[in-house]
Amino acid sequence: MDTTILGRTGLTVSVMGLGCGGHSRLGLATGKTEQDAIAVVRRALDLGVNFIDTAEAYGTEPVVGKALAGTPRENVVLSTKAGPRKDGKPATAAEMRERVHGCLARLGTDFVDVFHLHGVSYDDYPHAEAELLPVLEELRAEGKIRFLGITEAFGSDTAHRMLVRALEDDHWDVIMAGFNVLNQSARERLFVTTRERGVG
């Protein structure tokens, strides 16, 4: 498996990662068993995949945690996410702290390599930056998070307006952007800046 460096994080990651969301959710959403899902994660590791991305919303953190039990923590770059809203309202700093601890507990780890604010809309970004970023920075100082990331709500923000703004602020070590055959606008709108600033 080829590897690359994840921007300014300095983390060595496999060029192909294992996403644990999507329509399948490691097969759990399509009738597969927990043991099947665990087998998928372990097979990915056997094939040289070391970047595993999950999220609170996917419901796959517990399975990932079980699959990684016994694997040396330094062998895996673990990424998870939680959204800027809780029960339809903007999350408070205290709620976000509690949710990060919940993610860690479900994953069975003391820290996560990358923690993203998940699916942040353009309108929610000011709250995310003002209220949630400070607590994430505190958690980073406490060793619970190594690097900070943010992901967009691509379905409603196909022009990447939120990520353009987030990159201007330069708080985030890693981003996740929508990029597909039909919409490759991130190439011009985002990737020039990510390369300049070393954002993964």
C-alpha cells in the first residue's frame, strides 16, 4: 500500500483509507453482522490501510473500536467526527466536550488522531468557530485530540463556501471536501489553498 503525508500533521497515511459511513456503514446498514463489519476493518488493516475514518453519526465507532482491539495504537491513524448541532440546536462547548469523550469511549482509545466537526454548513460556521473550536483546542492540549479537522455539508454547499471561509481562518489541520466526477470545483476553490498551507 502506498502512503503519503497528511499535510502539516506529519502523519503517514495510506493513500486509500477506510470510510465507515456511507450507505453501507461497514455493512451494518445492509444486513451484515457486527462480526462481518469487524472483519472488513481487519481485512483493510491486513491490506495496509492505516487511515480509518468514522463518525458519531455513522454508528460504527463501537465496531471500529472492537476491530482495533489488540492492534498497536501507533499502527492506525484514527479519524472521527461530530456535528456542530445537537438535537437540531447549536451544540454548546460542554456538549461537544462530552461528545468527544463519548467518541473516545466507543472507539476504546485515549485519543483520536484527527477530530472533525462534521457536516458544517456555511451558516453554522461562525458558531462552530466561536463556541466549539475553543473546546476542541482545549481537548487537543489535554491530549485527547491530536489534530483538528472540519467537513462540509456538500449536498447543500456544492460551491464549498464554508470550507473556503474555514481555510481563510487557518484553524484546521485537515478538511474533507466533496469531490466527484460531476463536481471537481474543489480543485480550484480549495486545493490551491490546502497545498499552500499544508492542510491535509
